[in-house]
Amino acid sequence: MLFRRRQPLSYSMRLRELLWPRKGFSRSFQYFGKRVLRLSATPHAVAAGLVAGVVSSLTPFIGFHFLIAFAIAYLISGNMLAAALGTALGNPLTFPLIWAATWEVGHRILGAGAPVGDAVDLHRAWHQSGIAHIWEPILKPMLVGAIPLAAISTVVVYAVTYVAVDRFQRRRRARLSERAKARLADALEGTSV
């Protein structure tokens, strides 16, 4: 194989790389940012799609985030690929924080539900009566709490993404225009000789 290592990584090194990459997480964030900026769509479509993905990640419906993001992106004329990229906000590292934040905000807004000290045995509650038994103490506060968090993140993510994509695309168009002018000048210079 062309790009294979001379010394294959051991199992422990592969596990370490998976948990903490050698180059750090900043490289992944930079790649993600560049991937969003380089999407070939209008700044509104990219920003709206990313917002759809972020908003869907704030819901407690794991496994349906892509479908929710695509539906929201379709309704607000967002880019589907940007929506898929926006769902990356919800990942195993951030889900505990998202769930805690949405549940706490929703619990405070509702002022009801199970007191913080009461534990709910989710496994037993799910198998005894399904979603109806966990709706009131868990899902309802999480859904209500996701609304203000989604509103705040919508404004911030849309504004930042729109401005960044617009600037990137303007610079790119200017750079391509300069290249085209230089090629045309070279071609005209070559024909005049």
C-alpha cells in the first residue's frame, strides 16, 4: 500500500490515538471549519444547514438527528451536507453536557417533574411502560430546555457561519478573478510576439 507505516502501530498506540490524537484535536476542528467554508452553496444555505444540524443535536432523540436536521434544513432552504456536518456537535464527548444543560434548563422552566434527588431507573421504566413512563421526568424537560438553547445557538451559529462563508467566498472569487486576468494577460502577450 502506498501510504502505509513502516512500523505498524500497536493496539495500545491505536487506542491512544483514538482517544487523544498525536496532533491534538485542533487539527480536526480546523478540518471541520475548512470543510464547512468550502461547501459550494450560498452563505445562507450553508449557515442554515449548519444551524439545522446544531439544533437537531440538542434534541434527546439519538439516532434521529440526521433525519431531524435534514427536515429542518429542507424547511429553511439549508444545505443538506452542512446539516449533516452540524450534527457533529452531538457526539459521545458532548452528549452528557448537552443532556445535562437541556434537562436543567427545561426543569427550571417547567418548575415541575422529578426532584433532582429522585433517581429514575430508565431500564426498568422503559421495559415496564415504554416512553410514557420516562416522558414526564426526563424527556419533557429536555425538549423544553432544548428550545431556548436552540434559539441562542441558532442566532450565534447562523451569524458566525454566514459572515465566515461570505468572506471566504468573496476572497476566493477575487483570487480566481486575478488568476484568470493573469492567464488572459499571458495568453495575449504570447499571441502578440
